[in-house]
Amino acid sequence: MFELIAGRVIDTYREPRMAARMAIGELTSITRALLVLGLAFCVGSILSIVLGALLGASSPGAGGSAIVTVLSGAISQVVAFFFIVVVILLGGRLFGGTGNFTQIAAITAWHHLAVAIIAPLLSPDFMIVAVESATGISLLAISIASLVSLWLQANLIAEAHGFRSVVKVMGVMIGIGLVVFWLVLIPLLRSALVA
């Protein structure tokens, strides 16, 4: 079973649109999508712990609260998952996309699993270490992982919504990301600095 899943994850990097068709065909319910999301969370958590140990960071939940850390991370992951699904669904429909909720949930869960192997590079802990150390290799790794994640997600969205141009999907994703950044993150940062 592991070899099958690992092979399909590798195939996602080679043929992302084919992987989207596979995910839509096999993850035909929200329950199945959430199972894949759970697997992605486990893989990402394990790799984050390993990367943290290699970087000399303290283990998550040090001091006996590891279960709280894991549970809050899992809950956050599920909430973020549904938020992302709704944004992709509505954003795609706005531009004439044809994907439904279950299909978007399938490709979103599959994206989480496919990028679980590079997700530790996108974690806030790794980004803080990379910025503090200002090593070119760390910043390059973050940039490459971000671009790969964006490219995979754009391909999966394009297939689920029936769009031909992955570049246009990437452009819309970047545009939505900038809007969210300016409308949500900037006010949060300002309020944090004032407090």
C-alpha cells in the first residue's frame, strides 16, 4: 500500500493533471478526502519533527503538551482545508470553472499529501531559522518549495475546474493571495505591533 501511495505522489510531480483526475476519481467523498488529509498531516508532522531536530529546534509541545500541539495542529489543518476548498470552489466558479465541492476537496487533500514531503520547508519554524541565519540555501529551498507547491496546486485546480491554462490559474492564485495578504495579514500584523 505504501509503495502505491508513494508512487502516486511521485507521479503527481510528473503528471499533475493526471493526478488530479486520479484524485477526483478515487476520493469521491469528503470522508475519503479527509482521510488523505489526515495522512498528509501525519507525514508532514513527522518530517517537521525530523527537520526541527536537524536544525536543533526544541520538539513541538515540549513540556508535556505534545498532545495539545498535535490536536490543535490537526484542527487547524481541517479548518484551513475547508476554507481553501471553499475559496478554490468559489474562485473557480467566478471564472467559469465546473468543479464541485467534492472534486475540489479531493484535489486539495491530494495536494496536501503531495506537498507533505516539502511542507516542512514552508513551516514558520523553518522560515524563521532561514531568515535569522540568512543562508542562501535555506532561502532558495523555501522559494523552490513555494513555487513547486503553487505549480502543483494550479495544475490540480485547472484540471478540477476544466481550465486549459495553468498560467492563468497561477495568476489568479497569486492575485487572491495578495488580496488576502493586504486585507487580512497586514491588519493582523499592525494590531500585533500595536499591542
